[in-house]
Amino acid sequence: DIQMTQSPSSLSASVGDRVTITCRASQSINSYLNWYQQKPGKAPKLLIYTASTLQSGVPSRFSGSGSGTDFTLTISSLQTEDFATYYCQQSYGTPRTFGQGTKVEIK
Amino acid sequence: QVQLQQGGAGLLKPSETLSLTCVVYGGSFSDDYWSWIRQPLGKGLEWIGEINHSRSPNYRPSLKSRLTMSIDTSKNQFSLRLTSVTAADTAVYYCARLLGPHLARGVTRESWFDLWGPGTLVTVSS
């Protein structure tokens, strides 16, 4: 299985901050990396697919980059509604695997 | 607008069979790939498997011996059946649509889960 490792596991930030979350794959996955946002009690929501393509309706303050084994999700200016847990997921192979999640909390 | 509605039993005893259904409203059901993903409470996401009406299902290897996924295009629904459940199967189960530019050719690489059901909490307890 391809292991996905996110860092940090949690972070505290203030509204307006720039936030960066990293995801590392245990092998090269090309650009087959997706990002999801999950709020408590809700299903995950797709933010970015194939590393850098913004899903329709997702605010432009979210962006993704990377290829191979190292990827980043950036929130350029954190908003109140962005406090949530973020997961990366690889679609290079099956079983499809997710990172362990990064919880973004209010400072 | 495509929507996913989940149904199924939420409380099971060890050794029983978990059965869940996901009904799809709208969209091109028979052309798409459909997935199940679960999440133990307070933990991360685990892919269970995926199915398309014209191809063999693809299962998580560790669950393969207990798992059956099926699809009914006449009802626009797909189902999950997991036998001999234990407490380790306690989780919120989500159905989701898998989307990607090459799925029509059966290539599931470069794909993503764009739509999710609301989730069903399944608890296994004696």
C-alpha cells in the first residue's frame, strides 16, 4: 500500500493567516493527489484534485501544488469557515489511501 | 444535481452481516464509479472498495474475504455487504462517487471522490 503522511497533525492559526499543510507519499504518485476538507459530523468535501486543480465552487484562497512524493495545500488567508480537518488522498493505485489528517484550529 | 442517500442498519452484534445501500438521485448512474469509504470515530478515512456496472468491483485486500459490493442500475443504487463483523468494523460508512477523465476506459488512476453521502454510523457491539 502507498502510505500518505501529513504534517503537521494539527496546527493553530488565526483568521487571515497563511496556512500550509504538507503531504508526503511513500512512493512517487505522479500528480494523482487529492485534498479534502472535513468538518465535525459531516462528510468530507473535495477541495483540490490532481494536485492543483480547484474543484468547482471552492474559494480561490485554497491552492495545491506538488508532484512525485511531496505535495502542499495552502490556504492564503484563513477564514472562520476553514477551521476543519484536511486530508490528502492518492489515486495512483489501489487500495486508495488517505493521510491521517491535519486539524486546523483557532488560535 | 446529483445527491446520494444512504440507508442500512446502524447497530450490529459481532459475527452479524453489515448491509448498507446508497441511492443516487440525478446524474448518469450507470456510467459512473461508486465507492464506499469508512471512518472510525475520531480517526482517519479508509477506502473500502469501488464498483461500476460494467466492470468487476475492486476491494480493499484486507476486507476482500468478507466483502461484497453490488450495483442495481434499475434502482440507481449500489450496496455494501460485510460479513462476520467485529468491533473493529465500527465506523461511519460513506458512499461516494469516483470521478476521473479515464474512467470510461476502465482506468481508475487519476480520479477523485467528488460527491459524498451523509454517512451512516455503524456500531458493532454485543
